[in-house]
Amino acid sequence: MSKDIVKKDLRVLFISRAYPPVLGGIEDQNYNLGKALRKLTTTRIIANKKGKKNLPFFLLRLMGRLPFLLPKYDVVLFGDGVLAPVGRFFRFFYRRQKFVSVIHALDLTYVYQDTFLGKVYKFFNIPALRSLDKLIMVGNYAIGEAVKLGIEREKCVFIPNGVDVEKVFEPHSRLELEKLLAGKTGKDISFFADKKIILRVGRFVPHKGLHWFIDKVMPLLPDDYVLVGAGGYNPRTAGDKENYTTCQKYIKKHSLEKRVILFPNVPQKEMNILFNTADLYISPNIEIKGSAEGFGINALEAVVCKRIVLAADLQGLKDAIKDGVNGFLLEPENSLAWKNKIEEVLSPGFEKEEFIKQARRYTLENFSWENIGRRYLEVLKNL
């Protein structure tokens, strides 16, 4: 079948309320998904590129445009569950079109948050999700949560996130890492020369487990182990509550000021230095009511940057990391298990290079955006 025929086969209207240049996991995922679909079939992208503050204005414009756009497309795909009520409304009037949404774990677990917005979301969004034609879950954990909320299992299909290799994989030297850490902390560059650098990337929110790791694991590790926690920080977000200050509290409690470094809102250029030069990457997630890890894309980014990855055997992380293949899964909140595994993989006796080569090959074969895009297209065609 020629590419021209494929392009005429399905017309997709992809709507994203979170999109670059705003930084974030959903933003990156939606950008790469839209790009992958455009290569495979006729796809138009309508995206909010100005962040959460602009969302009300984006919704108003969207409601005005959709009546004119919908007749031209076969499938409407939403980038996450926030816009599900829009799909429910227009599905009533446009019966020929199919309405589909990508679903992250937080799209479902947000209903358990005891807040006004959590109650509003439960009242409007969950019934809307039930009404859509298909829900594409980025993690198997999300399917279980959907069923708990009365969503038909048959409506759910699992397709993992892809990993954007070009975004994160770059050649960087250990000296660049040491200069970056010295510049951020004010310490002499020689301080970091013989240190083992452990990296954790992700928002400063409770379920990411950074505060737990600082409190329970770092005091068990030798003095030459340094932890860097880098990621998004917004104390006024409508989603998970921040715990940056909790992390600071545990640093002070254990006198870890020299061994734990927190970098909020790090630019991508500096993030890439961390990803490509740290000695180890960790995702020490923990169970938190009303929140969850939908997939674990940062862990895969670390793998393609040739880092060893340790992740909690929990929620969506189990879809990203296959134990012993592209990383290692550890029991959540078992501090001794984490301490022992960290020392094992960073010891001279661990066959690091061979494992990294295997891990990266497996990740590229299973999580490239080209393959993920084809899986999306297959699901959309089958509607």
C-alpha cells in the first residue's frame, strides 16, 4: 500500500490541551504522538501552547471551531482525559465520528483527591470518559483504575508512551557534569570528582518518592554517594501537591546538605547533561492516595542515555522497565533493598557496559515513537 493511499485512509483531529513549548511529560508525549501520526495518516493538531492559565480561553475557541472542523475528520483524539467532556458533548451531535482519548493514571486517580476540583472532575469527566468510543491507556495500571470507576474493560487498550531519543541523548562529559553541579551549588569542582552521582528526574510531588529516598535511603549510603533531584516545581499547580519543602526538611534532618542537591525547573540543556553523565538513575516511587505514576517516561529516557535504571515495582513503572532487561525493579519503600542494589550496580564487579547495551537495545525496539504511532493508528482504524 502506498503512502498516499495510507494518508487518505483515516483523517485524525488530534486535540491537546498541553503542548510545547510548555515543559512537561504530557506536553512531550502529545507533541511526539502528533508528529508520529502525521507521518502515517492525515492528522490535524489543535493544541494549547500557552499552559494551564490559557486553558479556559483555549476551550472557548475550541468549542467555537469544532462544529466547522468535525465533518472533515473520521476520528477525534484527545491528548488526555481533561477534555473528555468536550468529546461527550460533540459525540451527541456527530454520530459518524469516533471520539477517543489518551488516558494517563492521573486522569483517573484525580477523583480521589479531596478537593473541590477533584469532586468536579469526578462528576463531569468520569461519565464523559465512559461515553467515549475508546480509551488508550499509557499504562496497564490505568486500566485497573478505569474498571474500578465503572469504565468498560473492553473500551480500554494499552499502548505505552514512546521515548524521544533525539530530545535527551547527547554526548556530554563527566567534566561537564562536575562543572554544572559546582556552578549550581557553589562548591569547588574537585568536590564532585570522585563522587557517585545518583539522578532522579520528575516533578517534586509525593508519589515520585524523592522525599522518601532522601529520608530512608541516603543516610544508609556511603558518603561518596551524591543524589541530584531535578524536575518541575510549581507550588500552585491544580494537580498533585508539591513536596519540594518536604525534601528540604529531610535534607536538613539528616545533615545531607553536601550529598543531596535539588534542582527545580532545570532547562532541558542542563537536564541532558545530567541524563547523559550521572552514574545511576532511580525512580523510587511510593503509593500515594489520589495519585499514581502512569508510565515512567523519565526512566526510559535514562535508559536511552545509557544509564542503569532502578525503579519501584509499582504502577506504570512496570510497563516501562522490565526487570533485569532494561533496568531493575525493586520493592517500593524497602530502604535496605534499595541501598543494597545501588551499591551492587555501582560496584566494579557489575558488568555495566554489557547490561547498558542490552537495556538500550530493548528500549529502542519496544518504545520508539515510530512503532508507538503505528499502534495508535491500528487502534483508530479498527474503530
